[in-house]
Amino acid sequence: MDKVFIDTDVILDFLFDRKPFSAQSAEVFSLCEKQSISGYITPVIYSNLYYILRRTAPHKKVIEKLKQLASIIKVIPMNQEVVLNALNSNFKDFEYGLQHFAAVNYGQIDVILTRNLKDYHHSQIGVLTPESFLKLRD
């Protein structure tokens, strides 16, 4: 079974139905729900999602959306090693460094799914768009 790290942009495409990307994001989440693949995110992504969603909906509704996400997506840990690796890395964006090193440190992630491929230029793990990932699975 594929173990995929799902970046924030892919989740937002799905939650906000951002066309033309929402169809592939929805398919990724459908595969997670069917347990055909395992999806992973970090606590930082939950925090970012809460902040973004809270601007468009009341707290209770946002929490319900995040609970739905938590029912099909697993959370990988972040620790001091992850933070130090991100701080000492070549990632231009600290947050992407955190996500990357959390996935690396977890040791089981096969690929990072994102639309921002350039942000993961220094990745030690394969990086694909949801569209490319789904084509490879066909």
C-alpha cells in the first residue's frame, strides 16, 4: 500500500473545490478513505488548515471538518530533530522543510503529494502532483 504525505495545498484544493485541481485531490482522499493508500500529514498542517478555514466558517464547523479529515488521514510526529533538520536545510521555506523532515523522520512515507513541486526541490523522498501520482497508479 502506498504511504503518501499530503501537502496543505492538496487538502485545500479538496476542501475549497479549487478547480481544476479538486478532482485529483478528491480522488486521493477517496483512496485514503477506501484504505487503498495511507495518507499522512503533520500537526502543523492541522494548525494551518484551522487558521485558513476559520476565516470562512465558525469554530464548530471547522472542527467538524478537521475531525472528518482525521478519520481518514494519519498524523506523523514532529520533534526537535525535525525542527533542527529543517533549520539547517536548503529549504527556502521553513514550513516545507518541517513537512519534509517529518516525512523523512517517520521513515515510511513513499511520496509527497503537492502541487508546489519547486518547494520540495531538495526532497529526499519522491515528490509528485496528485495528478502524476494517480496516473502512475493506473
